[in-house]
Amino acid sequence: MAPKRAKPGGHAAAAKRYLAKTIEVLGKIVEDMEPAVYEDADIERLETAVKQTKDWLDKNQHAPNRTYYKKNDDLEALADHVIWNCVKDPVDPQPPPPQ
């Protein structure tokens, strides 16, 4: 379950915690991604994005909340793309047609 997102006009501390939680969760997901399922380049791309976002957060402790949300949205969009679209051999959920 995704962390509860603060209201867009809310306090920057809540936005910062939300981004930090996303980084934590995606970091764990990256650790568990199996090279047999995902391309190494895609795992590396997501891992790099998580590390870069964490570094940015460490250096930008007083950014406006909309900036934290933008960073969070960008990171989640990349994660969604990699997790859902970059599987080496996707399983077709449809059974084969009868012959």
C-alpha cells in the first residue's frame, strides 16, 4: 500500500516524508528485482534513479512541497514503467485460442 499523500497545499515536511518513504520502498523493490525477470539495464536505471533522488533529498531539505511531489511523481512513473513494462518474457494472461 502506498504511503498516505499529504494535501498538495500542505506542509513541506509531510511531502518530504512521503518522498523519503517512496525512496525506501522502491529501494527495497530494486533489491528484490530478479535479473531473470527484468533486464539488467532496467534494474540499473531504476536503481540509479532511486539513488539520485535520495541524494537530491539529502541536499534539498528545505525545498517547497510541490518540488518534493514532482520528484516523487517522476520516480513513481519510472518505477511503474520498469515494473510493469520491462519484463523480459511477459506472461500472456489470455489462454491460447482453441484449435
